[in-house]
Amino acid sequence: MTLLLSAWTIGLILSLLSLGVYISYRVFKFADITADGSITFGAAVAASMLTHGVHPVTSSIAAFAAGCAAGLCTGILHTRFRINQLLSGILVMTALYSINLHVMGQSNLPLLSVTTLTTYAQDLGRWLTGHDSATLFGWPVSARDAGSLVLSAAIVFIIALIAWLFFNTNLGSAMRASGDNEQMIRALGVSVENMIVLGLCISNGLVAFAGALLAQYQGFADVQMGIGMIVWGLASVIIGRALTGTDSAGAALTGTIMGSVLFRLIIAVALRWGLNPNDLKLVTAIFVFGALVLPMLMQKVRSHAAAS
Amino acid sequence: MLQLRELRKTFFAGTHNEVRALRGVSLQIDDGSFVIVIGTNGSGKSTLLNAVAGSFYVDQGAINIAGTDVTRWPEHRRAAMIGRVFQNPFSGTAPSMTVAENLALAARRGLRRGLGRLLPARIHTELRDRVATLNMQLENRMNNPIGTLSGGQRQALTLLMATWRRPDLLLLDEHTAALDPKSADQIVRLTEQIVSQHRLTTLMVTHSMQQAATLGDRIVMMNQGSVLADYRAAERRHIRAEDLVRRFDEIRRDELLDASAAEMLRAQYL
């Protein structure tokens, strides 16, 4: 049960990363590898502030702002200095590695003895269950696990709602249109460059915020924790697309969150069945590869079938 | 309304692919005038439109719209004054967004875009009413992604979007060339109707001599990056499609003559 609850919780926390990747990858078709650096950046900033006694909420919001700054850099590298999308992301990601080490002061920063959002989650869980543990469908559940799940679900719900509202404002719609048809939105008076910068800001802000929550949930920040996270986000976004199938902002946001949770559950089950944790990134990469080429193969098969 | 002074633009300057697309184009277009631009392939007519729209900066010369010098303005800033319809019917609309969303985006052309709702409840009636004027039954498909509509329907909507807020200048770049004849006719009629209704200053590029002869009140003929002929007033009224075709044949013959004469000279003297 703990495993299942933790899979749900991590899936929800990482769905914020997926929402960020949704903005860069689905809205702008921009494979923004900055995410690998900014998720760690968020974790590092939050962890470092927490160990200095800053309030968990303030620390998490600061992590969001830090991510925005990272996205701003990538956006400016790409739009103002005309550096290729992927390369802009790689440069910022690489730079962030050193910055993260500086922020944390060491490669791993434990959060065991400080007050974090998980502390609040535990209080919430105790309040909900009335005890330190409860039973759910006959399984024992700790207050910490239950509280973390409820709290992360609430946070994700609020952020997804804000994102949905944003994408239906004049500004947010102009952002969606910038990714959909650059020429058109330019002719309607929108600077596509500014939209990309703003989009990457928000995207990496969300990714860093996910990093801050993840660090608080697992009780440490690690300089290596971001490796391959962009691929994770892509997998979630792709599953989300397959689940909902439409392009409307609401459906895509919901799909992305569902995709993230579902993907985490699949991974948890696979690990339970004996998947070597070392193979996790390999399996994720293969999965995304499959999801990217499958539509193309399907089309080939279909046109073959139509021809014969 | 629109003043172009000695516009020059060379692409790929200094390479083997150098193209002198505009070689000193000057035009003065009055308020409310509907100008048709014709010319052979590569004559620079589309380049001229793109120069005005700001798709690139000109090397030399000045562009003045409604009394404002916009020569160094980026494209998105000029968009506050300019409505545009492209040759490709897919270029003017955002395919995955709905008809209503596309129109609402166009309704804020050149205005600040903040955190107000794109589609507040009160805007829906206005959107439907104006789409209904197209007589294409599109008012019943306001919530469909615009990518599910046909090229003709999308081009009609693009025309509506470009003129939703009255532009100082309307630029039409062969906007019927990629459509089937029936849709093309429909768009031509719609163009006439919208331009005359709002008395829009319009610059329209076309390949069709028929359109050139029947639409607009002035014809500018371009060749090799410069203005070759400018028919207006009485001259414009008497011109027929055949006259334009004959003129084009003359140009072609002259160019052929130039080329063969040069060949002959080269053979004899080099």
C-alpha cells in the first residue's frame, strides 16, 4: 500500500514537471532540456532555504522563481542570440549543474530534521485519519503517506486550474497560438519571441516547483536527481495525448496529469515485478522512442493496407 | 495612406544566389484605394508585400503607413496597422484552436493582451453575427477546431479576421491562388464586399489577369523588382484582361531578345 500511495504521490508531484514540459513541448514544439537542470535547481533552492530555517511555502515559491529565471535564460539564448533550441537548453542545463552544487554546498542535502511541506502533510494526514495510521481497504496507511497524497493532489489541482484559466486568457491564448501558427499570430501583432521566453519561464518555474516538492517528499535534494527528467515529462505528455486525443487546453492539461500518474504506476508495477531500477531510464527512453515512432509506423501500415 | 520610397532589397547578397528582389520601388497609395499588383514570377510583387508587412527589413528606402514611418518596426508591431491574408489558406489561422478562439485573437490585433478572458460571455453574439455575414453556415461551427474546415472556409475566416478591427492597410497576397475555382470566386466576391464596405486601403497581389481587370481601381505591374507600369483613373477603367496579357507577352519577348542578343554579342566578341 505504501508503494502504491507513494507511486501516486510522486506521479502527482511529477505531473507539475509534466505540465511544464507540456508548455515547452506541446505548446511550442520546443524540446527544452533545461528541465533536467531546473528540477534540481528547484530542489536545491528549496532545500538550501529550508535548512536555513525559511518557511516551506516561501522556499517552494522561491524554487518556482528560480526555475523561471532558468527558463528566462534558455528563452533569451534561443530568441535573442538565435541559438538552436536544444543547444540553448543544454547550455543552461550544464551551467545549472555547477550552480546547483553552489546552492546546496554539497552534492546531497538531507532534509530530515527540518520542517518541510511533508511535515504539514503528516499533520494533515493525522487530522484526516485521526491517528498516526489508518486502514484503507484493509491495508495499513501511515498518516504521512495519506497526508502527502492529499496535499500533493490539492496542489496539483490548484496549479492545473490556474494553468487552465491562464490558457484561456488573451495572453495565454496568444501563447497557444504562437506554438500553433507563428505566422498568423505575428500578423495579429504578437511577438512570438516574447511568447517563447514567457512560456519557457512558466514551464521551468513549474519544473523547479516540482523539484522542490519532490525534495521535500523524499527528504533530500541531490545534484543528480534531474537526469532524464525531460524524458519522463515527455512520456507523461505523450501518454496524456493518447488518453485524451484532443488539443483543447483543458483536455491536454488533464491528460498530462493523468499521464504522469499512470506512467509512475506502470513503473511501480514494473519495479515490483522485478525490473532492475538501473534500467529505469533505459526503459523510459525506449518507451518515449516507441511513442514517437508508433504513429508513423501505424500510418505506413495503414497506407500499405489501403494500397493492397 | 501608404508611401513607399525607393525600396531596395537584395537577398543572399554577395553569393552566387544573390537576388535583387526590389530595385528601387516607389509607390504612393491614397486612402481608400484598392491597388492590384501583378507581375511575372520573381518580379518582386510578393516581396513588396512582405516588405510592407515587415517580414524582413529593406536594405534601403522608407515605408510610411498613415503618416508613421514604420521602416524599422518589427513585423508584430506593424500588425497594429495592417491586416493580412496569405496565399496559403492554412497560414492565416491557428488550426488546433476553435473558430471562436481564432476570431477572438484577431479581435485584439495590435492591442495589449493581458489576463482578461479571451472569450467572455458577451463576445459570443458578436462573433456569431459577424461570421453569419459570410453566409457559409460557419456560425454553427464556432467551437470546432478551425483545422477541420476547408481551405476556402479558412480563407474566408482569415479575411474576416484581418479586417475585424479596421486596418489602415489590407495586404492580400495571392489569397485565392491555392483555392479551387468555386471557392476562389467566393473569396473574390467577399473581398470586394469587405473592401468596399469598410473603404479599406488595399494592396492585392494576384496572378489572375481576370481578377486584375475586374477588381480594384488601380493596377501596378511589376517586373524584375521595379514598377513597370501603373494604370489608374481613366486608363485603368479601359483596360481589359487581354491588354494585360499582351503587355506580359511583350515583356517576355523583350527579355528573350535581351538574352539572345547578349548571347550573340558574347559569341562574336568574346
